Amino acid sequence: MSYHTLATDIADFITTHNLHGSHVMGHSLGGKTAMTLALQFPQLLGHLAVLDIAPVTYSHTQLGYIKAMQALNLRTVTRRTDADAALQESVPETMVRQFLLQNLVQNGDDFEWRINLDALANHMDEMIGFPTFDEKRFDGPTLFLNGMDSDYVLPRHHSAIHRYFPTTQIVGVEQAGHWLHVQKPKMVVDAIKQFLSAA
């Protein structure tokens, strides 16, 4: 599992379905995947929107959330509220818990995670990093939208952002952290609509 592999999968999908000029958006790990896609395959994209992540290596990790999800005994889950209650101690933030539980799906009488938790856990070191691209850059319209209460996109990250994405706008969302699209969905949607309509 790598950002290059994830980006190539998306590029193949765009090419196969003749979706050249697609507007691509991603948050956190998805944002790093979207950035990698733009830098590897710039000819495929129209606009790029990146939510609360920068093209840098972090010490942040989502491993705690992944371990909490892995530890959930799905055999005891008969409805989503069971899973919510079981995760409450390890994930006390209601909005974050609800966001994570979007990945819990029912298959017949059983519940299962629709994301590969083992792969994410095993490759977390790679996921908190970012590939090296030397002189590559994406010159298309780009928006970096970050939570003002988050420490994922700080002023010290702006030089890396502008190096790879020279036409970028960096916009902060007030009273929002890393999960800005969960905390302030209307503000996020409005900012993205304005970005797409202006370019």
C-alpha cells in the first residue's frame, strides 16, 4: 500500500471511464492520495481540493482509531448503536465516532468494516509520510481547505504546498479541527462550491 499505488488506481479509473478533467477532492489520507494523483498525472485533473493535510511527513497518526475499530467485536454487534456504544470509551468524540462508523456496513445479519483496517495499520508509517517528487508540480486550480483549530496545516507547511501547487489558495475554516467536513459541513461545501465556480 502506497500513495503511488492509490493514485495509479484512481488514474486508471479516470482513464477507463473517460473522465479526464475530473475535479478531485480528498481529506487527510485521501488528500495525500489526491495530491499524489495531481503530481503524477496532472493531465487527468481539472481542479484539486485538499482538506486539512499538507504534502509533508507528520508525527500524527490515526493508529489509535484503527486499533479501536479492529478491537470491536463485530459478532456482538446487531445494530449500529451497539458499535457506537462499544467505541465510546476509546473514541469519546461523538462526531468522530459517527464518521468512523460510516465504514461499518451490514452484510446479511452480520456487520463488517468496508475498509482494510489491517492494511492501514501495517502501513501507517508510510501513510503519515509523503512521496518525494523532485521538480514535479501541479499548475491547475488548487484549494487547500484547513480547520483553523487543526495543526495539520500550519504556516510552516505553506512553502511545501506552494512548491508543489503554485496556484493554490489556502483557506481556513473557523471553529473546525482536522474533521472539518464533519464539524462544519456547510462551510466546507460552500468554500468548495465557490472555488469551483470561480475558476
